[in-house]
Amino acid sequence: MTTKLTPGKLTRRHVLAASATATGAAFVTPVRAAPPEAQQITPALIEAAKKEGKVTWYTSVDLPVAEKVAKAFEAKYPGITARVERSGAERNFSRIGQEYASKIYVCDVVNSSDAAHLIVWKRGGLLAPYVPQDVAQYFPPEHKDPDGMYASWRITLSPIAYNTRLVKPEDAPKGFADLLDPKWMGKIVKAHPGYSGTIMTATQQLSRDLGWGYFEKLAKQKVMQVQSAADPPKKLALGERAVMADGGEYVVSELRTRGEPIEEVYAIEGTPLVTGPSAIMARAANPNAARLFTAWSMTAEAQQMNVDVGALRSAHPLVKERPDRRKLADVKTLREDAAAVADQADDIKARYTKLFKV
């Protein structure tokens, strides 16, 4: 039986079924086994990666951050080109499903802001087990797959934020319930869970904890709808809207560092926490370069760069947090449940689209 994929109408079950057919994998969760032994970066791995000469990285992190990461890798390992393929997490998910269904294997390393994607790919047999030394030695259990298939390359939050030229601090919303105040009618911007993995994860957490009634009321606020989680902070900085209902914390931090009039709000109800795992694809065209890139990206050095130049957060305990914002431990966060997102994502998209009519 052939599973037909229709662009724009892809569901996670369709993507998984088609991908599993292409790889010969069964539509089941693999039996758990011991994870592979931790791997260090060795001269032999570096040489093997240089012979391949390139690595293709699919990611949903904001393009300027992705390009900085790629250039840092190329500087660390001359002779290996890091090709960045950046799009929204949900778009990347659909693209990989379509490529595998067509037996096209472009992606070597994948990073998603929707951790549920990694669960779906793991179930479909699309990932290769690989455990970098830093992941094995330093990463907490909740930030690495027990079977060694993926680990949290980044952590971010999805806060509320406001334009400081348009909103006084004392008038700014303190939580999600405040966004329903009539004074914010036509002044809110938010991103879409059908495009952004960060927003998909945040939407699942908020619909679980606040109920879909919250989104039903928010949809009546004449919200400006954009795609990526990187877009709402940029709209605020431009003054196109006064408040954002969701978006990438790291983008807010970077804009504020550049002097833009933007300030985040960590909601009193709790702020959605979003992990961004990375993995190596089972059919990677450049497997050695993929291993090298993955191992390097999880080192304290690379993770610190993510924080310093990308304003991301890290699961690596040796990485220091940025002094210009609240420590993660001091932020009240909502509980991430990637397995629930994996099972509910299609329903979440459908309900959201019906409410916001986008």
C-alpha cells in the first residue's frame, strides 16, 4: 500500500506511515535497549568527516543563530562545510516525511523546536543512535533519550512580551489571562502552531493548563497571526503590535541586547518551556560529519556559544547563563510533555485553525 502525501494536508500519522514504509520500519515504538556507548571526538572521526566534506543540518532555530553555529563549526573543523536548511519545525517535519517517502535523504542532522518530532521519527526508525561524551557525562536524564537517539541541543521559553515605547511597565500584562482584557483588542501578535514547533509545544501546554476556552477568547482579540516563533518579537520591535502572546525568548533577548524597545514577561500562570532536541538521521548521506557536528554541538564550548551569541538556554551544567536575564531556575515554567504533543498535534492544529480562522 502506498501512502500519498498531500502538501498542506500532512498529519503526523501520514508522515510516520510514509516514512516507515520508505525505511522498512514497522509502525511501532522500538523495543528499548541499552543506549550505545558514549563517543568522543577523535582524530579518526575528524578525518572521516573531512573526507565527506560537508554536513546538512535541518533546523528551526532563527536563521542568524543557525548561521553563527554553522560558521563556528566550520572554523573549528576547516574543510567541512555546514549547510543550513532553516524553516519552521512543522515545515521541516513535513519536508523530511516527503523526502523519505520519495527515498530522498538530504538531511544529516536534524534539530526541532518540537520535541515530539523526535519521538515520531524514533518510532518510525528514522534516527541513528549516537551518544556524544558530553551528553552521557553531563546532560540530565530528562534531556536525553534513554536509547541514545537524541538530546536537547537547546532550551527556550515562550514568554509574553511588550513594546516598551507603546506600553508602560505598570500597564503590561502579567499573565495570559491579562491578554483577554479588551484594552489589548487589535494590539496582540502571536505565532502559529501549524508552522512553529515552539508554538505547537506552547499551545499544548496552555490548552492543557488553561483550557481551550482561553484560546477561544483570545481569538476574539483581533490577533495578528504570523508563522515563526521568531516573528512576534520582531513585530514588537517594529512597533506593529504592542504585545505578543507567544514567541521565542531568545529572539526577545537578542533584540533587547541590540537596543530594541522590547521586554519579556514571564507569566504568573507559568511560561511554556520548550526543548529543542537534535539527532542524526538513520540514512544520513554524511554520517561521520553528522557525528562530528552532533558531538561538537553538545560540548560545553558550543553550548556556551549558543547562550552567548544566540541567547538560547542549555541543559549542559557547565554552561553559564546570561547575566542580563532571569535564571531558568527562577522562572515558573509549565511542564513539557512531548509524548502528548506527538499524539495530539494534528488535533491541536485543527482546533487552533478553526478558532483563529488561519
